[in-house]
Amino acid sequence: MKILVIGAGGREHALAWKYAQSASCESVFIAPGNAGTAEVGENVALDVTDYAAVAAFVQDQDIDLVVIGPEQPLVDGMADYLVGQHITTLGPSQAAAQLEGSKDFSKAFMDKYKIPTAKYASFHTHELDKALDYVSQHPLPIVVKASGLAAGKGVLICESHGHAKDVVRDMLSGASFGEAGSTVVIEEFLQGIEISIFVLTDGKDYLLLPSAKDYKRIGEGDTGLNTGGMGAVSPVPFANDAFLEQVRTTIVEPTVNGIHAEGLDYKGFIFIGLMVVNGVPQVLEYNVRMGDPETEVVMPRLLGDFAALSLAAAEGRLAGETIEMDPRTCVTVMMVSGGYPGDYQKGIAISGIEQVDGSLVFHAGTKIHNGQLVTNGGRVIAVSSFGDNIEAAVSQSLQNVAHIEFDGRFYRRDIGRDLMNL
């Protein structure tokens, strides 16, 4: 089969890499892709917001499956358009993508289907006074979320009522996140350990993919500003069979059953962010696509023909399918541009990738300029490695990260350290 992957980041490189390995996959196209995806498939200079152009390319090239990587095109309805053109697509409908696109919608969904999550209340633009009153009576710390998509930056943990009120005012006025903040979700703070659960579903049946944990903060010891992710580990040591069965019965099955009961057209990935509080998993959020950089540790651990499984999900025939996983640990370390997640420069020359040995290199923000590999984003390169344990895997990644040079580069050396003694 021929597959078109939509996107340009490390997630899309890892997906394209996995599909290129699949026995059933003849060729992989990536739109628009990056310098790394060009090594595993063919990059296509499509404007992916022009759905008609994407559909025309699919039909011209006899593409069998389109896989939509990022959340924005899903929330914008790309899957609906392609399916309407009779194009087999892995990605939920616009209505289903509200599970990520609207935190207000997703919290109401969790309430309705009795899925464990933090207590909350939602407020709209015209309800500022009510929201401020609610904050005044809320125990500290307070979590304030912009309901819409905010590039991973719309969640703030406030240690004082004054700070929380300022955040609510900024969001509801449109000053901080525009339309994304026109509804805010205020919820209790959950203290525990995070884990990401990934599901491949056809809207009725599902498969659990490997668990992972990512590291959002820029600084070691989980300090500093939030980023798109500085690294990830899979599997998570405490996610044993008993824990995963608890997650399956209390969260995954009610989620998939709820999607089916609501009549939502959902063929794709569900990323469930959990906080484990005293051994009890609770849902922090849903994402309607794979995570990044988690995909860079999940895809390497998948065995077998993932292209065939993806097509089965897109065609609504996952029932009876199984999935195999490499039992080893995989760790990825993300190399980022100097200044990230604030202002940073692009177009900086990258060298040394050819010296990497015994690790996988996934490109997150790169391009070729005048024959030279250069940076093209805040997160630049993810180096993924296998090991018999976290310490061995992260050591292998760090050994190879040291070979890759670009001015201002930065990375965390402590990925997975918090999990080593669990």
C-alpha cells in the first residue's frame, strides 16, 4: 500500500519510519515533512491546509491511507473532508476531535461516562464574575486551563488566588490565548506521577500501544518553562499488567464505549494523559493524536506490520487484531535550539549525525538549505535508544547526542532519572 503522513515533526518522522519498515507498505509520502522524513519516504510540498490539493494528490498517486499527525488539522476537520472524498483516513472527525480541541467538552464527556478525573468547573467569556468567585473559594494550588488549543501552553498551575484570578481575567478577555481562552476550565490540582497511555481505535474496538512518560519542563529536575517535550521513556516501570488492566477497565473502555455511544466517527489514536494519585489513575486530558516526543519511543517498540494495523483501524476492522511490543526500554532525548521555548534562531548548521551509532535519530525541526542540514524549529532532533533498563537506554542516547553539534544546542541529561528507582 501507499501511505501519506500529514505533518512535519518528530512524531511524523517516527510514524513514517515505522510505516516504511512495514511489509505491506510499498511507499511513504510525507507532507510537508522535514530533512529526516526525506530519508524514509518522499516529502511532498503540499499546503496541508488546502484539503482539495491534498485530496487531488492522494487520488493522483493512488494513496491507500492518509495518516493525520498533528492536532490542528483534526480539530479543523481535515479527516471529515478526506473521508467525504472517499479517502481512507486515520484520524478522528472534527466532532470527535473536540476531545482535545475543547477541554470543556472533554471534561463533560468524562463526567457523563464516569471516567475518573479532577473536579472542575467551566466558565465562558460573559461569566468572569462567577469564575472569580469560584477561584476565591477554591483550595490552592489551582489549575486554570484554556479550553481550546493553545500549543501546549494553555495550562497554568497557580499557587495563589491572586495569580489564578489574573490568569482567568487574561484568558477570558482574549489577551493570553485569544479564542482558545474564551472558555476556561478551573480544576483541582492532582499530585502524583504522570503517564501517557496510547490507544489505536476504529471507534468500537481498540488496541493498547506501549505506555510512555514525557518530560515537559526545559530544565533538569523538571524546572523552568513548559516545552513541547524534552524527552520520553517507554515502558513506564510502574505500568505493570495489573495497573494497565485498571487503566483499561476504568478509563480506556469507558472512553471508547462513550465515543461509540455518542456516535462520533473516531478512527485513529487516542492519547490519554493520566495522573496517578495514590495508585489511582485519573485523566488529565485527551489528545486525539500521538504524542511528541512519545511517538519517538512508542514506534520503535512496536513489532510487526504497523501499516496493516493502521489500515485496519481506518477501515473499521480492528476486531481480533493483536499487537506485539519489544520488551526492552526505549528512551529519547530531545535536542533543542538555544532560547527555546522562548525566542530562538533558525537556519543554524547541524553536524555529526553521521557519527551516531546504536541509536535512532528522529528529526523534529530540520530542513536542508543550500545542501546543508540546518535547524528549523525549537525542538530539533530526538535521539532514541534501546537498553535493558532506563539507565542503559538513556546512557546510549546521551553518548550519541554528544556527537550532534549545532550552535546553542541544549538537552536534558536527566530523562528517566525519576523512574530509575521505581
